[in-house]
Amino acid sequence: MRQAAFVLILRRTLRIWTWSGRKLVQVEMEIKSLTITDFADAVRLHQASFPRKEIERTIFGGKNIVNFLQNLTMHAGTTGGHQFIGSFQKGRLVGYSYIRLIDESCHLNYICVDQDFRKQGIGIGLMQAWRAIGERYNKSLWSLDVKADKGALIRWYEGFGLRTTHESYIYEVVQAGMKDQAVPLHFIPDWAQAEAFQEAYGFSRFTLHVKNHGRYDIRRIGDDILIAESMLREGVIHALKSLFPGARLFVQSPEALDDDRYSFAAKSVRMCTPTLELNGP
Ligand SMILES: CC(C)(COP(=O)(O)OP(=O)(O)OC[C@H]1O[C@@H](n2cnc3c(N)ncnc32)[C@H](O)[C@@H]1OP(=O)(O)O)[C@@H](O)C(=O)NCCC(=O)NCCS
């Protein structure tokens, strides 16, 4: 089906052929980096493109997300590696993508197109821009993560040559009966910054040190805490529960866990390719 979208690259403007009723019409779409005045529209588009529950587990569920993204672009020199591309038709933002440059990889964090403008080749145009950014920054890999239950989307990505390289599971920790145990000695060296960030945006990152149990990088979104560790020692769980009493605690594991203390929440797959195919299958 991808051949249906006949795409010509004209500098930063693409001309795509699409059906309007029974007529094949040519539409002009401009692809360019988002500027700070575009982020309110990009966030609106993003929030309309995903189910509310899915949004809540990401930074796009946080408050002041527009302001956060504006800061990322204004301070690109220090925050580094965040790229936002928009697709515009007659000046209106109809699709956007959020790309991260991480090590050797050009990683697609998000791509979304306005519901009323889908299946017109705008997604393909944004994938072209993704490839161009990877090439410009000499990246050797294009990568993305996608929820494992999104079969149609995975097939769409496969059409661009992306292949699943590994899986990742998220579990909620459901641990009872810890109330009477002593909480191990622990501290968060970046507590003040993390709390300020949490207050400003509704999400944060910090490092937790637990005596005799090591050091953990933690992500907090709203009242959800996520640790990229599979089997957590009880002391660490206990420390986090005492620090954030109302929070739900999630772990990320590279394999499926069969353990009563962990309740399945989500599965995602990492897809990669060293050469992004844009002509379709
Ligand atoms: C995934 C997504 C970005 C695709 O955007 P899109 O603009 O609809 O993508 P395209 O139009 O370029 O291609 C989609 C399909 O439409 C077809 N198409 C493109 N132009 C067409 C045209 N003129 N006529 C008919 N079909 C066309 C393509 O061939 C493709 O078909 P395929 O799925 O069989 O390969 C969009 O569906 C979306 O925003 N989804 C919700 C958010 C999301 O899940 N994002 C991904 C996770 S971050």
C-alpha cells in the first residue's frame, strides 16, 4: 500500500498525491524543525493521538510539558540530542516527531499525525526526516520502542526495514507485609533538584543509594516510580515505599517474570535498522 503515497522531495517541501473524494490531488507539506511557538500545538496533537492511560505513564502526562519541551530546545547545547520535526500543511501542524540522538543511535521517541490527515503520506514524510537526521549526525542505527500489542504499527515500521531486536517487560511491584520491617539506610544525593523538577513538570529522575544494596537510577512520573531493574531486593522496595508512600512501583525487565510479587503491566519491543528503507516493501 505504501506506493500509494507518491512522495517527491523538494528541498524542505514535499508534494504528496492523495485522494480527495474520487479525485487524486497534490498537497504540499512543509517539513521543518519545530520552534518554541509550535510546542503547544505539538502537545495537543500528541495528547489526541494516544489513549489517556498511555499518556499518563509518560512525560506528556505531566504538567507544563509545553514549557519543558521549549526549554529542551532553547538549551539544546546543554540538554543535547533532542530533535523535534513538524509537518505543516498551509501553516497548520498536522504531524510531528520527537527524535533523540543517543550514542550511535538515532532514536524515534514519538511520531504522530493528526487523525484527520492520516494515510496521506505524512507519516512517511516524517520517517524521511528521521532518516535525514540520522545521516546528518552520522548515526549508524535507527531505533524505536513500540508497545508489543500494536501489531499494525509494528508491521508499518517493518515496511521501513525495522526489525525487532529485543523485548522489555514492565511489572508493578505488589508487595505486602513490609510495614513492620526496618527501612534500610538510604539517601538521594539529588533530592532537592528532583523535587524541584517534580514540582515544575510532574516528573523527575534521581539516584537512590541504599546501604548494602547499591545505587539505582529512578524515574518518577506523577506518583509512579520506575526502576530499570528486574528483581529488586526487598530493602530497595521498602526504602522507596517509605519515601513515596502513595506511589506505585514498577520495574523493567528484559525477560518475562514469573513471580507473585510482580504484576504484568506492559510489554514493548525495541526495533532497529542500520538503513532506513523509504520505498516501502
Ligand atoms: C503511525 C502514524 C504516525 C502513521 O501516520 P500516517 O500519516 O497515517 O502514515 P502514512 O500516511 O505515511 O502511511 C500510513 C499508511 O497509509 C498509506 N497511505 C499513505 N498515503 C496514502 C494515500 N495517498 N492513499 C492511500 N493510502 C495511503 C500508506 O501506504 C500506509 O499504508 P500501510 O500501513 O499499508 O503501509 C499515525 O497512524 C499515527 O499518528 N498514529 C497514532 C500515534 C502512534 O501510534 N504513533 C506511533 C507510536 S509513537
